[in-house]
Amino acid sequence: MRPTEGRPDRPKRRGAGWPQPLSEVDEEEVLRRIFPNLRTGPSVLIGPGDDAAVVIQPSGSVVATTDTMVRGQDWHDEWSDAHDVGSKLVTQNLADIAAMGAVATGLLVTLAADPQLPLGWAVDFADGVADTAAWDGVPVVGGDLSSAGAGTVMVSITALGDLQGRRPVLRSGARVGDVVAVHGSLGESGGGLELYLAGERPTRWASVHEALAAAEVDRARDHLMWVHRTPTCSVSSGPLAADRGATAMIDLSDGLARDAARIGRASGVCLQLSRSRLVADFVEDTPLEMALGAQRALHHVLTGGEEHSLLATFPADCPLITQQTDPDVHWWVIGEVVAATPDGAHVTLDGEPVSGGWDHFSG
Ligand SMILES: Nc1ncnc2c1ncn2[C@@H]1O[C@H](COP(=O)(O)OP(=O)(O)O)[C@@H](O)[C@H]1O
Ligand SMILES: Cc1ncc(C[n+]2csc(CCOP(=O)(O)OP(=O)(O)O)c2C)c(N)n1
Ligand SMILES: [Mg+2]
């Protein structure tokens, strides 16, 4: 069983102090509430407040990615508060930067909202972005505010990154004979989504003592829902994997089966996953199994989205894989790269084609 990593569950929410709708304030006032909580960094020459930011890119090339979330499609207000949404949006973007083998150098944040949205929501969202970005040492360098139709809240981040002289790790680099490995958890966010969709809500423990005394299954459920609200990505593991010879890499946003197939397709190979390894490392004795049972757990391990762990391929003799000593930075070997099969499967489980995972348009 992999160790579960932690960061503070509930950083401070300031927004409760500003229940008035955005329509009662002007843009300057929104920004005045947001800016003080943003942290800068040595790579930022010009930060938020001018027409554009100026960020130092030491290696001369810019890694750029963007991700968007929409209320009702990507979160429900009954599940996630504004701080959670900001935190998750940062993780989605930083995971994409890490999966290229790069280090993030700046974030640009957009909020387009119904003017009836409370000012406090905008502040808590910005704080969620700022707190999570600061945790990973990434400055917020700018953004945009816009209004949107009744009920609409759309948030988006564009992240910039620097390869620091590394070659980018592409989806197309996997070679026959490589091992397939995962850094981070699998299926926990998907398990949390299942619980939320089933109407479950995390327990609000009256005290730490009460939480510790709670049944293990209740803590397992809470953990899954917490991961769904605020997944994390170990951002330094991407560049480290790149330095140590990763041949292909992707962050797991749409589910292991779907994202592994992206590497397989781009590389013209098949990623052959091992059921016994996935079960031993990600199902047995995990919160997923405890909360949902072994069968649902394996389903989420294979298809659960929004985990933002890293999936990579490495040469089989790569020391990062063969000489692992620290369980906190472990790459779990879950399969190997084989030649693409004539029927076109780019990912298999014990040799059988496997599919599933998230798609925005086809569900
Ligand atoms: N509207 C768009 N216009 C141009 N490129 C896009 C658009 N949407 C997605 N892409 C590109 O397509 C690729 C796949 O997108 P996506 O599945 O969102 O990637 P990821 O899972 O890494 O966020 C990325 O390289 C992304 O930049
Ligand atoms: C209300 C709600 N329904 C469904 C989901 C599940 N969900 C939304 S997006 C997504 C996959 C990842 O999103 P995407 O924008 O495709 O990330 P990217 O691949 O671009 O990084 C999943 C599993 C959710 N989080 N909230
Ligand atoms: Mg995307």
C-alpha cells in the first residue's frame, strides 16, 4: 500500500466576510482583496497589476498549458467551496507542467462569473489558487476577470514552465521493453466522486480526538472525498523523472486506462498493465478498498479521473526505478511496454484490452 501524503486540509477562508454580490463592487475592489494574498518569486520581474507580467525563463523556452473548470460540470458548490476549486485548478495545471519534465514559473488566473456571485467566493477562489501555488513555490503573475451569464462560473489557469535545460518528456517516447510506473495515488479522486454522486458528504468532526476515534471506514470515505476536492501533484517528481531518463510521461487527469492509451498511441506501442501489481499497490489495504470494496476500487484505479499523479515509462534498468529506497517518492511499477497488438490496443490489463475514463463530450 502506498503512503498517503498530506497537506493542511482546510487553510483559512476569508471570503465569509464578503457576502455581497460582485455586482455591488467594482473590479478594482475585487483585485484589492485578492492581491495581498498572492506571493511573488525571484523569477517575476513584473507581477500582477500592469498590462502583462514579465517572468524570467532561464532556459529560453516556455512550457505553456491551460486548464478550465466550469461550475456544474467540474464541481458542485455543495461538494467544493471556492478555495477547493482554486486549489484543484492549480494542481491540474502544475501536473501538466511537471509531466513535461518542467518546473512551473508562473500562473495566470481567469474568473468569469455571474455578477450575482458573492465577492467572498472570488476571494476564497483566489486564496485557494494562491495557497496551493505558494505550497509548490509558484508565483501567480496575473489573470483576468470577466462577467458571465446567469448561474455561470468558469475558472481557468494558464501555467508557464521552464525546462531548465532538460529535453521535454513527450507522450511519444515510450519504447518496447520500458517499464510503466506511477508516482502518486490511483483512483482516490474517482472514488471520492462516486461517494459525492451517491449523496455522501464528509464528516465534520467536532474535534481531532473524535476524528481519530472514528471508524476506519469513515475516515477512508472522508479521505477519498478530500482527494476529489483537492487532489495534489508531486511537482518535483516530473523534472526528477526527466533527469533520470523517463522516456514518456503524462499526468493522470482522465483515468489510467485513457491516459496510458495516449502514451501508447503517441509512441506506437502497447502499455501492458499488471492486475496483480495494481491490486497489491493501489487496492489492498487502501482507503479505496475500505470505502468501496475491492471491485469498485479496481474500477476507479483503472478509470478514475482527476488524480493528477504522474504516469511514466522508463528503461527497465533505470536506477530511479531499480534502486528505490524512499517510499515517499516511490515510482510504483505497474506494467511494461510491449509491441502494439494487431487489433490496435494501446493499453491492456493482463493482456486484455482495457478502456474507460473521462471524456467531456461523450461522458
Ligand atoms: N481548444 C484547443 N485549441 C488548441 N489546442 C487544444 C485545445 N484544447 C486542447 N488542446 C490541446 O490538445 C492537447 C490535449 O488536451 P487535454 O486533453 O486538455 O490535455 P491535458 O490532459 O494534458 O490537459 C493538449 O496539447 C492541449 O493543449
Ligand atoms: C460535477 C462533476 N461531474 C464530474 C466530474 C468528473 N470530472 C470532471 S473533469 C474530469 C476529468 C479531467 O478534466 P479535464 O478538463 O479533461 O482535465 P485535462 O485532461 O484537460 O487535464 C472528471 C473526471 C466532476 N469533477 N464534477
Ligand atoms: Mg486540458
